[in-house]
Amino acid sequence: MKNRFLEWSRISLILCLFRSTVYAGASDSEKLYDVVVYGGTSAGVVAVVQVVRMGKTVLLIEPGKHLGGLSSGGLGFTDSGNKDVIGGIGRDFYRRIKKHYDNPGAWVHEKSSDYGRYRPEEDAMWAFEPHVAESIFNEMVREAGVSVVFGERLDLKAGVQKTDSRIVSIRMESGHVYHGKMFIDATYEGDLTALAGVSCTVGREGNGRYGETLNGVQTERAKSHQFIRDVDPHVKPGNPRSGLLFGIDPEGPGEESSGDHRIQAYNFRMCLTDVYDNQIPFEKPDGYDESQYELLLRNVEAGDDRIPLKIDMMPNRKTDINNNFAVSTDFIGQNYGFPEGDYVIREKIIRAHASYIKGFMWTLTNHPRISETVRSKVKTWGWARDEFVDNDHFPHQIYVREARRMVSDFVMTELHCRRQKSTPESVGMGSYNMDSHNTQRYITREGFVRNEGDVQVNPGGPYPISYRAIVPREKECGNLLVPVCLSASHISYGSVRMEPVFMILGQSAATAAVLAVQGQTSVQRVDYPSLRKRLLADGQVLEWKIDPDSTQRQK
């Protein structure tokens, strides 16, 4: 009863906050804001906090009803690389996480001493429960006194009004229009960027485009999350005329290193628990289609008895579940239409991904063709009852690993990540692997199924990210900054696309936006020395000394 009361209390609080915020935001279309931020991702939240700290007015528009994006949507296991280069408001977020778990009352289902990632001596904590992250994002916005409008989506046909090369206002599907001097697109999809007439790309460049080695089709490097057993791809094994199993591309893989339209697979980062009293069992979803799991079943029957889940423990006996091995939670090849699709297309893709993952978990725990070894281990888990309470305990944010990417005068590439080319005007640092998940399934010459697209290569240490990568070409738009769908090649974006980096770039984008307002200039003409001085004063890390030979040692 206590858990049920807490659950319904949280639902009521969320609904009250949602209603009151939308109501408060209804009149905001009458105002002219210094900065308008579209997208309540972690980057968006950090951006609005920074604008307020610099004394300017700001409006945050979130198309959904939750703040934090993936950071509050299940991705509690922070992929960060070198944590020493995470500074500013982003680090403050992780410090607040640590402060929350310093309270003994935060530990409901285990002791803090039993959780290995809680280290009392450290200033920050990098693993957390989804509802804790969301509460902290809400707290940060509330403390800053930011106006937030939930449930407003950009009109994809007439969403941007420009005069010359500057955005004057943005229009929502509801008809509300919001005016600003500067705009920040903090979404994962980049709709505002595209509608503003800024050049964007989708898919993988060929290696020859930017002189890279890890871009494009990568059959030779696709060794992780791969089939280790031979699996027949045909509906009737051994009979090519019977057709291919679900999810296999008959035309793949393409010429090695060549570019294509494919993007790395999406999934949801599931929050599960093995605490029985806080657990909801997996159920077969409506419309369950067993044919979607035939590859999984055949792979298990071929002898791959590994648990096809990457299970990272969060506090209170909860998880952040990610893709692992040959057939897992990544819905490979089923997201190509998402980046440039309209809301109907995207919603269809989101529902398909959710249905697939729910069916995947039910299959692992119930299907007779799954080995008892696998079934018994997965059955210890269930949905966390006290997470995502307004969404049937399922994550509210699909993992958009990449969608549109802006193409500006400067493009971050593999060579910049490896520090083989200099990067001008740093506004933050990345350091995680150049990480692409698989993009397709194809048939080998021998007639078996393989995954393609997975790349995991260490860049050799922290590297700077250029201010020029988060601003468009001036002739395209002079008052827009893009900290999430920034100007980067597919493979370099695989490293940049980490939530702490988005927070870093969100703060830097907001700082530049305020300086542009103060100087009455375009974002492209912001004085970089002034920008750098302010970023450093606010705790951002813009450079890092590393072993000069380290990049040469990386393979």
C-alpha cells in the first residue's frame, strides 16, 4: 500500500506540474524573449539555466511532458569517457545526483554501502534512477525561475518565420507563436534547425568525404554485438525462395567504407528491478509478432546462450539496460524514416520500437525455444514499479542515437576526435569512444546473417569541440545555435553524442546566445575571446593535456 500511495502521489504531482506549466506558458506568445530554447533535453535545461544566470530572459519549450531527455528517460549509466573534462552546470547536475544519494533516505531497496558506484569521497555521481534525474532537472529549472511550456510541438510546415537570415518567431501546431532574439535547438531531431533553412545531413558519409577511416559501411570492424554462430536467414532454412526473416536487408551491406542513408539503431534504455515488491512482470504486448524474434530464437538454438542484455546496475536494485550481443534491444534497420519523418511517422516508429522491446523481454522469459538458462536468469527482472509511473513504467524517451546533423562551415570529424587535425575555438570537450551501433543486417557470401555498422574506437583522450560546430553558416541563420544536432560526421558524432557533452554544449550555446544579444550581433560574429573567458569563469573545461603519442597508439 505504501508503494502504491507513493506511486499515485508522484503521478498527481507530475500532472499538476504539467497542467500549471502549460497554463502559465499560454500567454508567453505575447512576449519577446532574449533566448528561446526548443527541446527540454539535458542540453535544453542547462541552456536555460545559463541564460538566467547571465541575466537574460528565456523560454523553454518541450514538445513532450518531461525534462531531461534521455538522462531522465532511462539512460542512468553515464557514458562519459574522461569525467575530469565535464565541468560547468553539467557537472553541477552530477553533483546534485551525488547529494541526493548522500541522504540515507534515498536508499529504499539497498544500502548505499552495497552499491559499488556510490563513492562518498567523490564530488559527483554518474549512475542514477530516472525519477531522480527528472526531479533534479525540474529543480534546476524551478530554482532559475524559467518559464516552461510543455506539450508544444513545432509546426513542421510553417514553424519558422525569418527575416533575411534571422529567425523572428517559431510557430507550434497549436497555433501559438513564440518570439525571440536568439534561438537554441536542443532537440535530438533537429526540426528547428532544418525548418530554419540550415543545411543538415542524415546517414553515414563515405570515408573519402572527410579523409576518415571509420565512417561508412564497416563490415570488417563490426565485431562487437555480432553473431558468433551461423544462423540461416531464410524463412524456411536452406530455402532462399522462401524469403528472408524479419529485419534482414536483401540489398546489404554495400561497398566497404561507402556512404549511405543508414543510421545507427535506436532502442529504449529500460529501467528494471529484481526487487520483487517493486516489480511488475513482463507481459506479451498487444499485436505480438513472433516472426520479429525468429532471429533471436534461431541464434539461441544455434548455441548462443549469452544473456542478450547489457545490465548496468543503478541505485536501489534498478538497471539501465542496453543492447548486447547479436540480437538484443536495438531494433536494427527500423528507424531510417525517423530523422526527417513527420510526427505521425515518428510516432509509428516509436510504437514499433516499444512493442518490439516489450515483446523481446516477454520472449526471453516465456518462449519455449529460449533455453531454460536464459529464461530463468531474465525472469528475475521486471519493470520498476516506481519509475515512469505515467507511462505504464516504460521509458518516455526513445534513444535517438543520431538523427539530423547540421552541416556548417566547420564539421567535426574522426580526425578532430583523434586530434590529428586542430580544432579552433573550443567550447567544450568530448572523450568517449567513437561509438556507432549497428545499422543493418545482411547476408554473407556464405549465406548467414551478420550485423553491420558497429564501431568502437577510443579517440586517444579528450578532444576539443569547436564553437563553429554549433553555429550554422551565417548566410543560413544568424541567430540559431545547435548544441545537440551539431555539425559532425557520423563517426565523430558517435563520440560527441553523450549526455554530459550535450550539457556542456548547451551551456556554451546559451553563453554565446547571451553575448550575441548583448553585442547585437550574429552568433557567428560573437567575440570568441570573450566567450572563452566567460566559459572558463563558469567552470567549463576547454582544453586538456594528453600524451602526444596516445593518438598514434589507438587502433
